[in-house]
Amino acid sequence: MTVYIALLAAVGFEVAGTMLLPLTHNFSKPLPSLFLLFFYGVSFYLLALVTEKLPLSVIYASWAGLGVFSVAILSSVFYRQALNWQSVAGLFFIVVGVTIVNIYRA
């Protein structure tokens, strides 16, 4: 169970870093850029820890899928980026795919 907590934390740090990308202004703003690098670093560290317990395919599918889903939702909330019904449907399929990969992991 703790392995999934570490995986979710890795997703959370990756999402936090990605959400900071627009605030870095092409890495010309030092503080958001430092936080972005820190968040990505922690995310990859946690991913490295998780690789000892779960298959890489499960880790990457979960990390990437949940990251894309979270960034899309948070971007619509914080950056007012529009989500049309096709995007929402695609996000739904990402969640379904990640769930299937985790249920039937080898």
C-alpha cells in the first residue's frame, strides 16, 4: 500500500512542477524555476523508489496518465483553459486505461 502512496506522491510532485511551467516565463523567473526543478526532482526520486516494488509499465502508465488528467483539470481551474466535451471524454479514457493497467498488472 505504501508503494501506491509513493506513486501518488510522485504524481503530485510532477503535477505541481508542471503547473509551475507557465510561471517560470521560460525559466527567466528564478523562484518558480527552482520550485519546478525541486518538484520534478522529488517526483523522479519517488519514481525510482517505486520501481523496486512495481513493474515499470504500471508505474509509467499511472504516473503519466494521472499526471495528464490532473494537469488538464487544474489548468482549466487555475489558468482558465477550456475543456470541451471531447477533452473530457479523453480524460475519462485515460483514467479507465490507468485503472485497467493497475488491475491487470503482471
